[in-house]
Amino acid sequence: LHLSIRRQRQMCKETVFEEGALTAREKTLIALAVSHTEQCPYCIDAYTKDALQRGVTKEQMMEAVHVGAAIKSGATLVHGTMMMNKVNKLEM
């Protein structure tokens, strides 16, 4: 990435991970789960390391991944329903 874009992305990331209503630790778990649902190996590596540094256990990490997978699979099922609605409409 162009250097200025990298700087902007880093500044945005730092702002997003500041303590707020959610702790930085909680935000890291969310980021780890999203990294898995988006299948980004670089993000998975980065947020796994970050989670360990923030004291997140491997059990907590796996549970976060399971939550992300459950939400992603729900969205997949909804899209399957949309497909069947389209099939039913086209078969009329």
C-alpha cells in the first residue's frame, strides 16, 4: 500500500481500538472473529498475536471464532432461502 494510505489505516485502527464502551481486549476478540469469517490469514495472525498479548485464552479465542462462524452460517442459510424464493418464483 502507498505509505500515506498505510498511515491513515494505522491511525484509524488505533482510534477504533481505543478503550471505550468496549475494552481493547473485547475489540480484539471481535476483530479475531471477523478475521476468521472474512478468511484473512494475515488478520488472523495479527489478531491472534494481539489477543495473546492482551491475556485472551485460547478457549476464549476459539469461542469467539465459533460465534463468528455461527453468524456467518446463519447468513448463508438466509441466502439459501432467498435462492429458493427465486427458484419458486421462476418456476411459476
